[in-house]
Amino acid sequence: MNTQEIINLANSYILNTYTRIPVVFVKGKGASILDSDDNKYLDFFPGWAVSGIGHCHKRVVKAVTKQLKDIIHVSNNYYSQPQAELAERLSKESIGGKVFFSNSGAEANEGAIKLARAYGSDTGRYKIISMEKSFHGRTLATLTATGQEKVKKGFAPLPEGFAHVPFNNIAALKEAVDAETVAIILEPIQGEGGINIATVDYVKQVRRLCDAKDLLLIFDEVQTGMGRTGKLFCYEHYNITPDVITLAKSLGGGFPIGAMIVSEKFVDVLKPGMHASTFGGSPIVCAASNGVLDAIYKDRLLSNANKMGNYLGKHLKRLKRKFPDIINEIRQMGLMIGVELNIEGAEIVNKCFDKGLLINCTQTNVLRIMPPLTVKKGEINKALKILTEVLSEL
């Protein structure tokens, strides 16, 4: 089929829940991606960071290919080696404790919500506080936890027990905590919210508040985890330890996996039969995730994320000085970058696409730039050249 035939087929049979660009991608390698008409693009927003170590990384491909020859699915009534090995690695590389595997970030956050409510059930505590402009998923519970009204339209009545307070405002958070509060869920960097970065002092005060009130501190690292910010997990920048970490996106190297890491204090809250996932932690996706961790450490991708992040950030600041009427602020940690504009960003994203650069716009005026951890200086230079051309045309 040609490009238009594929698009027509999809439009005829797939529910219209996405705003799609009329392009069909067929092949990817590293930061490059090819469409069905042989046009090549530089992917600086690879699948909302799903392909966080680049498209079709050789270590992921090798691990999955080997596993495909052995066994594809094992019920969670039994055991599999890739799952056990991945759980050990995630636990030892983070907060200790144990791991629950799911298929997405929304499911990982759903599990964290259930864990928190189960923990508070004996004392009648069930409320969870999240932040304005946050994003935690599209299930009924996680979209209710999300601090953006646009994702909730059409789905009332929503589950009760969720409250939202301004981000980086400890006074508002303390005021919102009451006798029925059991947990606080926090993105250290709000991705969908516009790359808003939590301050060190704020996070430390949130941790102290949770300790004082016996609240679970849930870190949603679905977008920030797996090296995106220059450390394996973003919480490491804050010198605190959350009680729960949720992961997805880059964790699978392109395969659908979510994970909830639960610290030792809370590992016995969920008993057998209280929570489950049919496909969660399959041998295939766990093999892929082990390949991701191998790549991050053996290929020194954390070092590259910091080095290339500094290089890209320096040049984006130069663009800000060159185009002060267009660019208002650069917000960045590692390779998670937000370019806040004084204008709407859709036209810039579209013009970059036409020139072969894939980026994203969120909150109408924040360009989101999140290249893979494998990105090279030459690729950054090419992206900067395209972005400069687009800004010059405005």
C-alpha cells in the first residue's frame, strides 16, 4: 500500500481519538526515522520519550530477539527469569523494596493509587493530592488525579478523593492535607504541564510533610525516569527518597511496560488477589527493559545525556537571545527541555516537521524537546539549524 492508502485504511477503522499528522513511519534507527515515502526525519521527541535510547537500539533488539526464540508469555501465576532480573535491577538501582509490573504509565499510577488507598483503608484515609498542570494518565482514576481540566471533559462523574494544589507551593499543599489524606503524587518535572521543574527546597519540604503526616510520597517518573534528566531517576537530583516510583515510556525501549517500585515499608500492603495485570511484566518486555538498562550503563548514556544536554541547552539560550520576542524562557534538566514561547507553538512544530525535525508543543506555547540519550552533537547541530531557520521565518 502507498502512504495515502495506509492513512485511508487507518481512518476507516481506527477510532478518531488522536490528532494525527499525515505521515506513515516505517523504519527508525537512533535519532533518525524514515517515512513510507523515503523522507528522513530527526526525531527529537521519540514517542513521548518511549524510544528514550533511540529507535531500535541494538541491545534491545538483541535481547528481545533472543527471548522470542524461548518463550513469549508467562502468566504471573508462575515465574520468569527476565521479570525477576528486571525487578532486582530496578529495586537495587532505586529505593529498594519490590516492583509491580504493568503495561503503561497510567497503569503504574493506577497501581500506586490503589496501594495508597489500601494503606489508608484501616484508618479511613483515602484522599490523594496532586499538582495543578500535572498529568498522570487517562484511566478514570489517573485522569482525575491529573491537574488539567481538559482531559476530564465528558467523563463525569469522576472518582472522589482527589485534590489539586499549585506546583512548587508548599503552603498550599500543607493547607490541603487533612485527616483523610493518605498520599501525595508528584512529577518532579511536569512534562505535559510544560516542563515545570520542582525546586529542591520544595521537594525536601514535601518529603518532610509526608513523614510528619504518615503520607505516601509517590514520584511519577513515567517521563523523567530512565536517564532522561542525566541521572537514572529524577528523584536523585533532590537528595530525598520517595516511597513509590512509577515508570513507563523509556523503560521498555519501545515496548509497552509500566512499573511501580514500592519501598520496603509498603511492600506488604497489596496482598495476593488485590491487584494484577494479565500482560504485566511479560518475558518479552522485561527482556527489552533489561536491554535498556544494559545500554544506559554499558554505553555510558547518562554521561552523554548530561554532556549533550549542556551543549543543546547552551545553544538554545543563544537562540533565546537571538529571538527575544519569540522565546521567553528555557527550562531544562538533562535532555528534558521546555522552550516557553511568547507565541503559540503549533506553527513552529509544523514548520520543523516540514524541514525534517520532530518536536512537540504542550500547553499551547511550550516547545518540548527530548532527544534520545544516544543523541550526537552533529544531530543536535542539525536540529538547531532547522529550528533557527523556522524562527527566522516567523
